[in-house]
Amino acid sequence: MSYYCTPEEVRMRLKIKEQDGQDRHMITFITDAQMQVLKDLTGYRVDEELYGTIDGTNVYFYTDKQFIADRNFDMTVDGNDVIVYLWTDASDPSTKSTATISAVSRTMGQITLASAPPGGTAKITCDYRFYNSYLEAWSDVTMATAYLAGYFWILRDRLLLPDSVKIGSLHWRISFPQWRELHTEYMRIISKIRGKMIVHGEMSLPERMAGSIPDSKYFVSSVDTIDEETRT
């Protein structure tokens, strides 16, 4: 499995040594954190009908959302991040089969199939995650993951501590307001990533893709699409 950050990057932000936060423990928190990062930065499309001509020769098809997301945490958007289905009956899911993908453009929403869909293909659909804004640098994702993993690490230990301690005549309350700053910084970075919008210039694409990105008014939505976790 790939990871958006390393245990050392988490320890650096917590200012702890390896013996205090071992790799095997940190990996668990990183795994949880990057799943949350993916959910916070992306929406999810299931069985979205792709744009493109099915004529036995065309291999180029386009998603409705153009910023295709990395969903396997290897910081690369390719055929491993999308699933394309060929349907022989447009109304019967049992007739769909997976297609082989040769290339994916994460900024154009273009999916290139290894071969043109065969005759008898009624429609082509895709399952994928998408960013609503342009992801400019993976370093921002790494930082966000490290801060959130650190927050999860602190939270685990914080929940084991009592609210107050009393020994004889000594009585004091335990408070660690600083650890909340880890989550605050995480949200700041997520907001920063979400705010980086981009507009495509002129390019040789279908007419429906010529407008601003990612304003949905420029798209025709498929009635068969299930759209989950969409961020506005």
C-alpha cells in the first residue's frame, strides 16, 4: 500500500522520537488520516456515463468532472484510479464488463482505452473520484496527512488520561489545548487546497468541456450517475 506521508514526517510535527511513536503504530494513523484526506478533498461518481463516440475506432472518452483524483495514495493519477465498464445493454448492469485503460489525464478528464469498444457496446461508464479544485502540489497533501495522523496519535493517548488527578492534598486538572492545533492546521491546509481553482484555456475537447472548470452549469449530468460526498 502507498502512503501520502512517512512516519518520520508525522514525528517531526509532533516533535517526538521514534521510540515514542514507532513506525508500526504511525502507519495505522497515517492510513486512517489519508482516507479522511481523500474524503475531504474528493467526490465520488459511480456508473457515470462517459462522453465520447462509440464507433469501433474511438478510444478517447471524457468524465463529467475533469480533475480525476488519485484514490490509491501513490500520488499518481492513472488507470489504477478509475474503473471503466462496457455495457452491452444500457439498462442491465449484469451485462457490463471492465475495459483496459492505457492512459488517464487528471486535468482534462480524458480516459484513453487500450482498444476501441467493440460493436454492440450500448454505453460506457466509469467509477472514479474527483477533485473540485486543481491539486497543484502533492506536498500540500503530505502536510495535511501528517498533521491529521499526528492529531489521531495524540487523540489516542489523550483519551486515556483522566480529566483530573488527586494525590493526597494535591489536586490538578489535565489540559492539552495545544493538540487541537494539529487539527486546526489540517483544516487550514485542506481549505487552501480546495481554494486553488483553475480555468482551462482553449483546447481540442468536446464542446461541453469548453467552459469554466469546475462550475457544474457547463455540464450535462447523467441521470444514471450516483454522486456521493460531493463538495460544494
